[in-house]
Amino acid sequence: MSAITTHVLDTARGRPGAGLPVTLEVEAAGGWKLVGKGTTNADGRISDLVPNETAIEAGVYRLIFDTARYFANNNVDAFYPQVTIVFKIENPAQHYHVPLLLSPFGYSTYRGS
């Protein structure tokens, strides 16, 4: 399992947010660097977001959720075309799970387990 994982719950539909493209980046000198990307599975999860050969280091990371594509694929008009969650990793030995609770006109997130 990846050191950084996520899952999406579509709270308006009451089911996992399947088929949602997600990008993970780390803050680097001069901008952001791609760490990994993927699409949520039928359970709304991505467990292999960070490639096995990639070492996670302390730093600032961001998850970018392509909610415009997700909502368009589900024929839903939505307010947020993208959700970006920026978070800090202080101890790379820990697991970081960052869920997204999503609806067409709102979202929330938290550090999961």
C-alpha cells in the first residue's frame, strides 16, 4: 500500500466516488513536482497513488481532484471544477490517508487512518 492514500465519498449520491482522477504533487524548489496519479476505483479508493519505488519525504504535498470530469461523467452540474487539498508530512514513516467527502456544491476532508 502507498504511504499516501485517498478515497472519495459522494455524499449527495450516498456512494463511493468512482472514476475520479486524482494527482499527487510535492512542493519543490520552483513549484510542484508530480509524485503520482490515478483514478478512484469502484470503492472510491486509490491505494497505489505513490509508485513503490518513490520514497516519501517530509514536506508539503497536494492532492488535486478533477471533480469537473467526475461530475460531467455523472451528468451532474457542480460548482467546484477542482478540489485541491494541501497537507504537510512531518514523519514519512507514518501512513497518510486523506479522504474527500464530496457533493456538487460542497466538500470536506480530514486526516484519516
